[in-house]
Amino acid sequence: MGYNPSINIVTNESLSLTPGTQDTVIMITGTAQWGPENSVEEFGNFANILDTYKEDVDDNTSIIKAADLAYANGAKTVKVLRIVDITEHMVIIFM
């Protein structure tokens, strides 16, 4: 009998960002078919994220969907960390 760690992802559909006078920064850790791997990239608009990570090609990729929601709800800056293989990497981010 061994220990089997698991990751639970919970989405909150009622999440909304309120645009304010300060910069709203969102951090996304997710998957995509293209783009830099295992490094944090910073973006000021959705078009740049789309150019970098391309369109989501299936339901298993998440960066584009999350970024679209973030900008639609008032994010000013989005930081993205693309992970390729969750079994090889454990990432903890403190902000």
C-alpha cells in the first residue's frame, strides 16, 4: 500500500473581478499545445497570450480558456505558467 497524491481542481463560476485603479494581476497555471514550458510569462492583453499559446485544440488544455475569462472580467496583467507533465513537476507559487 503506497501513498498516492492527487490534485483536485475546483472552478468557481461565480468568480468575478472588479476593475479598479490598481493593476489586477492574475496567475494561471495550466496546459496548452504550444508556448514556453515551465517558465512564468507576463502578458498585458489576450491577443499576446493567443499568439504565444495558440488556440485550445481540445478540452484538455486550459490556458486560453482561463486567460479569456480573466481579461473578460477585468484583469490587467496575466502571468502564465505552462506545465507539460504534471507527474514530473510540482509547482508551488507564492505571491
